[in-house]
Amino acid sequence: MSTQSAHAVTGRAGVVREVRAAGPLLAALRAPVTARGPWLTGALNLDAARPWPGSRPVAVVVDPADLTGPPLALAALVLRGGPRVTATLLGDGLPVPAGLTPARLPARDDAAAERLATGVVGLLDRLHRPWTLRLTGLPLGDPTLRAIGRLRPEAAFATARSARLVDSLTGVGAVHRTRDPAELERWLPALLAGEPDRRTRTALRATARLHVAIGQLELAVVAEGDRLRAGLLTLLDGPDRRPWWGWSDIGGLDTEMGAPVGTLTLRGGGLAAVLGRR
């Protein structure tokens, strides 16, 4: 069994490299589109375009003992500074398909998950500042979350039941479905006009353009001439279709109960926390 410990890589270029190197691991674990390289690279690009004071991306990586092949485990994080450092998963806060668990802490096995958990907590403890680790959007029973809980029993776990978007547009009118980037550009302004938040519009625009370019996005529209009545973006994951974001003034976009989503919150750092663990 490998005993390779976790190490941290800081900065955009290094995190991109580690995310790409983890491609085979993510594929083997059937990670969703929102946990794979293109999506996470897009998240890094969005962070770079709207810099947050004290923000830096970090990858915590468990490599094989012989340092060949893909990593055994990976946590792609963003640390945001201030009086208390907050660590979240890279991509946290981006609009994702509702009803599914969009994030992953990929680990080949339980041993790799244990080392990843130790590496994440160790990284934060070495900051010598108060910190909060908040990991959201993960499936229940994630082995790395369990391992962090064993390391730090004070960690708080929460579960929320999500609501999944259902594509029923065929029942309300003639639907035009396309994967053509030019068609996306034609309808995107009208589609995004239904989103009031500017940052969400920016994220939707950037991620939609990226994923249509690599064949992982479908646009569905119901229109009367040039007037958009309903529109939907769907992420394509092989044979799986994941309705992502849209709106309609004629119906056809329903919701139903989705998967339970897990969250871990852990606070540490500072003199009181260090003394409390002695």
C-alpha cells in the first residue's frame, strides 16, 4: 500500500495542472461534469476575472508512491483571506444543475481519502490564523468527509434535500434543441435576461460557452418568431442529461425531489484552538 502523504500546490497554473492530471481518476469515479477539468478551469478563470482580496486557489494532492500516473486523491480549494480564512471547494457558488451532488473530493480508496483529509486539515492548521472549512455539494458518505470527521470530531455535518429541474418543454410548444455554439450566442442574451443577478449571468455565460464548445451543452428554446418564451441549458454527460438552468413563461420546466446533498463545516486555527487540542 502506498504511504505517499498529501502535498499542497498553490496558484492558478499549479491547480490547473493538478486538476488535469486527475482526469483519469475523475473519469474512473464517474464524477459529474461540474467536478471535472473544464468546469473547474472555468471556475478558476472566473475567479481571476473578479479577484477577491486575499483569494488563492490551492490543490491538496495525494500522489502515488512512485510519483507516476494520476493522483490518488485531490481536493481543489479556494482560500479567501480576511480576519478568518475561509476555505471552500473550487467552483463553490457557481450555478450548477439542481437536484444533484455537483462536487467531488475524488479519492481512489479509503486510504487515499484518509491522507487527503489529513492534508487538507494540515494545510489549514499551518496558516496560523483562524479558519473555516466549508465543503458543500458533496454526496452523502463521501470518504474524505468521513475521514475529516474522524480527525476533528467537532466538525459539523448537515444534509439538505435538493429539488431537481425537469425538462417538460415538449408539452408546451415546438422545441428547438441544438448544440450549435452560434445558436447559443443568438439566444443567450434573451435567455440570461431572466437572471437578475449579474455575477450569476457572468458565470452562466462563461460556463455555457465553454461547454458548448466541447460538446457538453444543449440549448432548448421555445420561441414565437424572435421572442423567447422558454429556454433551457442542459449539461450533457455521455448518455446522461442534466437540466441546468432556464426559465419559461409558458410552463414546461417543473421540479421534483432531488438527491440529498452533504455539507461539512469545521473551524480551527488561532491560539485557543491549538491549546484545546493539546
